[in-house]
Amino acid sequence: MKIYVESNFILELAFHQEEYESCVVLMELATAKKIDLILPTFCLGESYDVWVRRAKRRKVAYETLTIEMSEWSRSKRYREYQAKFAEVKELLLTSNEEEKEELDKVLDHLLNLVEIIPFNLTTIRAAIHFQNRHQLSPQDSIVYAAIIQHLTDQSIPGGCFITKNSKDFVNPQIENELATYHCRLFSKFKNALGYIQSQL
């Protein structure tokens, strides 16, 4: 069974988010060759972009907290909290490094496991079309165009597309379009995993 995933699959695994366990099971099924995990190339760069944005926010928070701590240190009222604030500052720094290491490890593992959908001019042209047709963002339209292109190229299409981006992807028009390729849309990894296991 073909299982299409996008950047949020990578992020769940790298950052140990709420659906981490379901994503691990999907990885295990792919390792056992019970399913085929398929990922658009664009999602690799998009995952790093998410980390970069998180790191920048935390750097700003770190610098802001440093300034505030300097102000609080002058007040007896807040002096007892200095150790706690210092712990938060340390976490802001170390979490960036730890998450980058985890992201690198997850991607390195995935590259040996998943099928990567190439990114080409056909993808871009289709993405522009889908931006207008489905009101998708440029990033989402590229992901969607890559998946539709891959489904179109298959002699026996079908499978599942799992995305946590329900705000943009979960609508009847997209679901119906995917259904023409015998592909089901899921917005939760747990629900998709239940369906996949029932079909194996």
C-alpha cells in the first residue's frame, strides 16, 4: 500500500510531537516492507525551514529573557527566580541543537526508507494550477501537485495521503479528486494507521 506523507510526518518524528508513536509504527511497517512510504522532495527543505524558524524564535526569546533577567536581578522581589530563569535560557539554547540533531537523524533514516517524489517543472506548473483551483498556499500546492503527479504515473494508483494540515487539505473537492485515484485522505496519523492496519 502506498502511503503519501509530507513534512509534518518528519516533524512528528524529529520533535517527538503528539502523534510520534503512530509515525514510528508507520516507519516500522515501511521497514518491514508492508507499506511504501512516499515523500515529495519539497518536504525535505520545508522541514529544515520549520526548524530554522523555530530556532530564530527561540534566539529572540533568549535575547529578550536575558535583558529581562538583567532588570529582574536588581529587584529583591524576583531574585529568587533567577535560577529558574537561567534554566529556561539554557533550554532555549540546547533545544535548538537537540532538535537539529534529531531532524538530521530522522531525515538520514528516511532517505534510506522512503520513495522520494522528484521536484520538476511539471510539479511547479501543476502547483500553480492547484493554488487557484483549491486555494492552497504555494507550499501546500507543491506538495499536492507532487502527490497527484505520482498517483497519475502509477499503473495501479491508490493508497493514502496523511497530512495534519486539515485546514487546507481537508475539503470535499480535494477528497473527491484524490478518490478518483483511489487515494484516501487522513488528517490524523492515528486514524490512518488504524485504516492501514485493517487493510494489511
